[in-house]
Amino acid sequence: MSTRSIPCYIFLRSLLLQSGSTVLLVLALAVHAMAQSRTVESFNTGWQFFKVNNSTFFADFDNGAKYFDAQNQWTAPEVWENVTLPHTWNSEDMQKDRNFFEGKGIYRKTFSVDPDGKDRQRLFLKFEGVGAVAKVYINNNYIGEHKGAFGQFVFEITNSVQYGKENTVVVIADNKSRRDVIPINHFLFPVYGGIYRPVHLITTQKTGFVVTDNASPGLFIRQENVSAAGAGVQVKAKLETKEKTAQNADLLIEIKDHTGRTVAGQKKAVRIAAQGVTYVNETLTLKNPRLWDGVRDPYLYSLSARLVSGSRVLDEVVQPLGLRTVEVIPGKGFFLNGRHYPMYGVCRHQDLRGKGSALSFEDHRRDLQMIREMGATTIRFAHYQQSPDVYALADSIGFLVWAEIPFVNRVSYYENDNAKQQLTELVKQNFNHPSIYVWGMHNEVYAATADEQVPVLTRELNDIAKTLDPDRMTVAVSGYNQVDRQENLNTDIQGINHYFGWYGGKIEDLEPWARSVRKDFPEYKIILSEYGADGNRDIGREEVRMPDNVVRGQSFPENYQTETHIQQWAIIEKNPIIAASYVWCMFEFAVPAWNRGGVNARNLKGLVTFDRRQKKDAFYWYKANWNPEPMVYLANRRDNQRTNPVTRIQLFSNVKDVQLLVNGKPCVLKQGVNDKHRVAENVELQKGTNRIEARAKNGAEILTDEMTWELN
């Protein structure tokens, strides 16, 4: 088993993308320093699982009919499957149709605990995510329940394990929709069942940082007066002891640069009360810091807080530190560290074809690298808290991140407490990530008046976010194209999801809407939080035409999606009243209740296919606009069966000197909607195969792309 600090491990693992062997050295030193204080063991192997939809069985279990014998061995007659975490039981059925299993599954694992740790250490189980409600038992003892599929949670098991003997942990996971747990249905996206993210066994000394505060690191970092000349770093530590008397120790706080060199440090003597929690606040100052500047320069320091008694390290927590300021000016856009910052955005769901939500670190990294390849600078992680890996990766790559809770789509009037719980977890667990600039309160939930549940709950959620984190902005999202609806007026920013030309209207209607917002609401901070159209990469069509029925239709040609993004990005980029925009969606994802566009249980609005293997034309459109790396791409290559001998050809390129050849003959290219879009009109095709080639000259380099069309 590997041992490591969770915060240190995730933070430094993400830094491997930047710093290579230097970080390996820092990681080795950090793990060595913490080996005597806090250890974190991977708890992901050796699990067994079975899926049962037998309400009587589970009712008996919950009512005290414990299925253990005297040796704590499970005695129920079910057939177990050996599994390794992360695991979901819905990796296939939720991606096929609405006939998926929604209910309970049981996981169990046996483990031993070193007897030398008895009365000297504390033990915790940390779950990164269980879909959607989890009940945890240790050796026949009920430990606790967690409601919500997306937040992390921790249970202490110090007093329930048997030291030097075999122990059994049982987890009952349940992804059946409930009116008191958000999201309250599977309509917009599936809530995959199971322990679908990693689990960790944490061992600490009896004195240290609080582990059980909503699975937060027990250390919260704020910034003040940040500039290139200097920055203040405020550190709030939560400490506790289980000793019978108050404990005296030194709290050592150090800030290190990416080479491991200490650039600021402070030492404070602390007395940790024998009861309750001891709060310690310290402020450090950095002179001439290197700022975290998004994708322009995602520079990260590390901040370590070490609790020391004499020569003994009692505990240590390491967190990322990226110094930055973020501001939104209505009508002008986003400013990062005082400089205008282009917000090229996409939304991202966390599921993958054949794996569901049980993703590996490499799956997450591949997704974010593909997003960066396209040139995106910001991500909306929709519609829920995602893996801690993705926030750490966003820190190191430089994405500005919108993080939100799944108060989405429908209301039951029973979800208030759970929405507040999930928001508290989201903020506390991710407080120290510099990439996160905004907390999302809700998405497409409505009320008739400002006095009803949604506006009132949103005000309460906003108050929680601002109380926990006064420095970040908040956002709420409406699916209407009205910016003065009562549900959306309680947060700093308003998000508008609207699919002009898809769910009504025309593609070009986005432009008059943007003009009206600029005229009527010039002081509002507005984000176009979702836009786009479905596109089936396997359906080609010669002419561009909106599908007849976007809800029940079975033919969604890719070219209409391409045209939507071509036109609408050109509108967005010249209307700064839209402070940021987010393409819906980067990747196709499962929607079990849908049967549209020629693929069952799939939202086809992604720019990349569900399996991540194929990029659609719209991906390259944004790459030409957002990524400065020279490129040229011929669009509509899958619309290759032609009947009209006179046609239109378009290409995307960020290089000025571009030539188009059809069957070896040059064609006249004109600028399209912007300078990245080139169009040749009235091109004559020959019967049979037509070879179409694009050549872009970038200095001495010649970039080419080609495709063939068949004229029948």
C-alpha cells in the first residue's frame, strides 16, 4: 500500500505536468517528512460487491438484522463480485436507455490495523465520492450516512476497529432518486451508483489538523492586496487533540516556490485545548511574488503547515497557493491580475463511455489536456462537484474554474438542507484551489415570484457561500434568455443558458439578444453559461438545415452544429457584455431518458464523442479561434456525398496565407464570419471523386489538410 498525504499528493501530482523531476524530489521529501505524522493509504483494492434490489433485505439490514457472525464475517447468501475502486454498477446500462438499475449495492472489504497504534493514533476513512447516498458500517457498527453523490466525506473509525485483528467495512450505496437529495432525478444526467471515486485510510496522531470538517484539509488560505509588488497570505488552521490535557506545540507555516525553496515562513507557539477545536490565524507576506496568471502562467507555490512538538512532527498539511486577483467589469469582461483575460469556455460532465463516472486520474488528465488543446481558458464543471483531481489539474494547467452544486432541473421542496450541505462541502473542500473563481448556486430551477422556494433558497445558499468564502464570486443560472428573472438576482453573476437556433428561434438571434442586454442592463455581469446544438458525427448532409424536431427527431447532422458554433462564436467575440461563454458541451455524455439524434441515451452537443476518440468539426473551429498554434482545417469532411455540382467550401485557419485547391485548381477564398473563417463560393465539382486540399503558409512552414467529396 502506498502512503501519502492526500492534499500534498493531489497537489504535487498535478504539478508533475509542469516541473518534472523537481517535483518528484519535492514529493519524496514531503512524503518522508510526513511519514512520522500523517499517512494516507490507498484503500481501493480487495473489495467485494453485489447488487440487490430487494427492499425486504435492506429493510432488515437497516432495522438491525446484522448479517455478521461472531467473527464479523458476512453471512448473507449473496454472490459477491471482486472489484477494485473506483467502481460503478451503471457503467453500461445508464448509457443505453432508461431501463437502468437504480437502487442499492453493497460493498465490503476486510483489513487489519497495526496494534502498535492503539491509544496513540486516530483512523479515518475518506471517500472521494459515492453515488448517491452511502451508509458505512465497521465490524457490525453503524458509523454514519452521507447524502450526495459528488462531495467527499470522512468518518472516524478509531473506536470501532479491532487492533491486531481482521476488520470488515461495509458500505451500502444507493443511487435511487430521492426528493431530499440533489439532484432529485436522473433526467439531465445520470447519477451513477457505487463507490465511483477512490477511498483512503488516513492515520494521524492524536493531535493535529481537523480531518472531519466536511472533509476539508483543516487549513484555509485567503489572499489580500495581491500584486506583482507583494501579497498577504492569511492562513486559518483548525487544530484539535484527543489527549486528556491541553497540548503545547509550534505551528510552522512555510511557502515554497516550485523548486522547493522557502520564500516565506512563520513560526507560532500554540496551545491546543483538550476540548473542542482550536483556531489559529496567521498572516505571511510575500515580496515580488510570481502571480498565478491562468494559462498565461499558472505558477503555483506550495503552502505547508506543520505542527511540531520538540523534534516530533505531529501533523502536516500541504496545499497549493496561486496568488491572483479576478474581477468582472460589466461590458468589458474578465480581468486576471488587472489584465484583460479571454474567457474561452467549455462545460464538462465527468462520465465516459464504458466507464460511467468511475474515472482514473489519467481519464481526467486526458480530458483537460484535450480541452487545453482546443485553446479553452476556462471550464464550467457541470453540474456538480467533480473529482479533486480535476481541480488540482486545473490549478496546474491554468484554467479558471466554475464549480457548482447539483441544484438543477427540478425542485421537490424537500432539498433545502441537502443543497446547503453540498454547497458547504464544495466550498470547504476546494477553498484553496486558485483556479476556482466562482461558486454556482443553481441551474435552471424556477419560481413564479421572488417569495417562493427557489429565490429564497438561492439567497440562503449565496449567504453560505459568502460567509464561508467572502473573496469569491457567486453565480446562478437561468434557462430563459431573460436577465431579470427573480431566481437569478441573488448572486454576483448571472448565467444564461440559451440555445438560439436549437430550442427555438434562429442561430443569429444571439446577436440582437446581446445588443438588448447591453442596452437594458449595462451594469449586469452576464455569462452565456450554455449554448450550442446537437451534432451526430455519423450523419452527413449536403445542405445546412435545422432538424425538424430537436426533442424527438432521429437525425441531427453534424453540419448544423458546426454552423451554429461558427456563427455564434463570431457574435460572442464582438459583444463584451457577454463576459464569458461556455460551450455546451466539451464531450458527449449519457442521458438515459433521451432518444434523440440517432443515438439512444446520449446528449450529442459535445464537440468530442463520448469515447473521446473523435473530434467534430466544431472542435477545430474553436481551436482555430482560441489556440494560437498555427493550423488549417477543412470543414464538412463528413458531408462528402454531394449532388449539387456547384457548392460552397469552408475552412478554419489562424494563418493569414491560405490557399484552397479543388482537383488541383486554386479557388478564390474570402473571409467568412471572422478572420479565422475562409469560404469559397460557387466551387465547381467534377463527377465522381473530388480531392480538396488546403495549404497554409506560416513562414517557412507549410500546413496542409485534405478531404474528398463524391459528386453523384
